[in-house]
Amino acid sequence: MQRLTGFFGRHRRLLIGVDISDTQVRVVSLSKQAGRYRVEGYCIGELADGAVEDGVIGDVDTVALCLERLVERMGLRTHGAALAIKSGAAFTKHVMLDSTLARREIEELMLVEAESSLPYALDEVYLDYAIADGVIAGAARRPQKMLLVACKHDVLDPRVRVAEQARLQVEAVDLESFALQRVLSRHSNLESGGYSGQQKAEQTGLVALISIDAYPEVSS
């Protein structure tokens, strides 16, 4: 049975952000002071045609060399990296479970859910899960929304090899849509519970954040 990797989310230490598109490698370094984030460095490297096509890395060596040069140019001291994955390259599903279940029971049920829902075999993917919504304190046996995430080995493994060849240690992997959602949430500076998207927009003036890359991504 495929083990859940723990790759996605739940990492608090500041890491180097790495994003690999069809045409570029982008690296960002942040620091945190007095509860606020500050961009310490940002660098972009152009990739040769064909190195990455439709989000699939075909030339690991070329992409790794580009990433290594960017890291050296920025003079980064930390070697922990967080990788971005296109949301369309992963499978996500919300699952409702009993909030009183133990962690082992949750993991077993999520594996069963993955086996019945995924369009590919479990031995072809990395799996992870997280709590999507909190539970009200004192609520007995209240359903808890869990988020199941799966990413195929042939999508994630080349990115990990690129980072390792660039002398970085991958400590986190996240979907771009999740990262953008957290950016919006931090910008609004509001508690998620009790506020609709329209209420947040009215109070912050922020309507939408749109990312356009080398190939389209559609989400609903």
C-alpha cells in the first residue's frame, strides 16, 4: 500500500521557492520580521526550447544547471526548497470523515478513498492529506472535511531531481492554486470563518488574483 508522503504543506520554516514553467525557472527567497514577510531576492532564468514541455521536464540536466546558477547568483544560504506544481498536474478531492477518528484510521480511510477515486494505480502516485476545515470545539462526532492530494511520480520526481542536482533539499511541495489561495487569505487579514469571498473583497478591495503562464490552467 502506498504511504502518504507528507510532502504537501505543513512546513513552517522559510524555504527557497522554486517554480519551473515551460520557458523559465523562477526562484524567490523570503524572510519574516515582526510577523511580516519580505522578499529578499527574486531571480528568473530562461530555459532552452524543449527542456520543459507542457509542464513535463524532458531535460533534467539543463533545468538543474539553470536553477543552480540562479541560486548561486542570489547568494542564498539556506538549501531547503519548496517546489510548485501546476494544479492541473495533481488530483484533489474533498472527503468528509468523522472528526473523532484517530490519525491511523484517517490515513487508512484516505488510502481507501484514493484507491477508489484515482484514475491511476496507487503505486504510480504520491499521496498526502490535510484538514480542509476546522471543527467546532465540543462538537461531538461532527463531520470533518479532509483534502486528499495525489501527484504522479513522473510529474514530481523530475522536479526533485532538478532540485537535488542544484544542491537543494526539497522539504515541501505545493499546488499553485493552494499557494495563491493563501496569498489572498494573508492579504485580506481576515479570519476565514464567517466571511464570504464577496465580504472579503468589499473589506480589502481585492477582487481577484490571476496567474497566466506558458500553458493554460482552468479550475472551477
